Amino acid sequence: MSRRARAAVFLAGALLAAGLAAAIADGYGSRVARGYGPLRPVVVVSGDLRSGQPLGPKEVGDALEVRRVPVRFVPPGALGVPGDALGLAPVSAISPGSYLLASQLRLPSRHHRGVPALTGRRRAVEISVSGAEALLATGASPRGAKVDVVVTSEPTGAGPGRTYVAAAGVPLLALGPGADGPGPGGASAATLGLTKRQALRLIAAESFARKLTLLPEG
């Protein structure tokens, strides 16, 4: 057999082996899905996370990764998107290999740099907002940014609902997953520096409005 013929045989064998490996992998994945249920993305800690240390873009990129695991094995409150941890701090040290849960994170202590000090009569107030993922699009922590809180009311029999700015240029102190945990399109918990009047207006809006949305100021 000539050298060219042997090369062609070896190439055909390599392609056949690659095809068989892909088929086996696909079959294994299908059997896992049938046996254990659908898969979902979940955030797994890949580096040491220290207690009380706020998670910035570098920590999120270096110490967190996403894996797909069967839904039945995912603990309640497990994060599905690393960006949901931006600006928050672990309650205690978390070892590599652990799932990252919303209950393991909290607002950072005020002595950490990057948390803006409140002036005047402003107080920290947490509200539930929609569409906060847009604030994380740049990969940078949104803490300390000024935001506008936009309220969209429910439609009524007299006409459609209206959209208006309920609080303009307020400081964003923290942003994390909402009460139902992280998830695409889900609500987020935003801690804002509000005056008493702004806080009462937004707390009332949480009850009657369709949604509250954060927009970067400007």
C-alpha cells in the first residue's frame, strides 16, 4: 500500500472514531436527561471566596463558573448566572466545588470601599425591580451608580397603564437576586438610597404597579 493510501485510511479511521465518540456522548447525555430530568445552568464556586469580601467583576470571573446539572440536584436558591453575585459578599467562606446560593450572600459591610455613603435624609431601602440585568451588561459592578426608578402601572378600564419616573438620580447601594432566586427575566432586589417620600412612593408602587424598572441616570 502506498504512503498516500495509508494516509487516507488513517484519516478515514480518525473521522470514524470521532463520529462514534460524538454519538456515544450524545447518547449518554440523552440517557442522563431521561434518567434524571432536564438540565439547568447553576453557578459553582471554582476558587476560594472569603467571608465578607464583596464580589467584583474580577472575583466573579475568576472564582465562579456555570455548569449544567439535573434540576433535581439543584438546591433551592442556587444562582444560575454569575452576574447575580456582583456587589454582594459571602456570609461565610465558601470552598471550591460548592453551589453558590442566594442565602450565602448579603450586602457588604459599609466599611468596604465602593459602598457610597448616604447623605442628608436618605436611608437604605430594598425594593423589587425588573430588568436589572441591563445594569450588569458591562461586566462592572453597578454599586454606587445613580439610577432612575421607572414605574409602569397596570392598565385600567379607562385606558392603558402609564409609565413615569417615580424617583430620579438615586444611589444604587446593592443589587442581587430577588426573593424567588435568580433566573432570566426574574425580579431583582435593589437597595437604594431614598428619602422618606421616595421610599413611601416606591413601596406603594410595589403593590399596585405592573413593574418597577431601574435605568442608568442620564
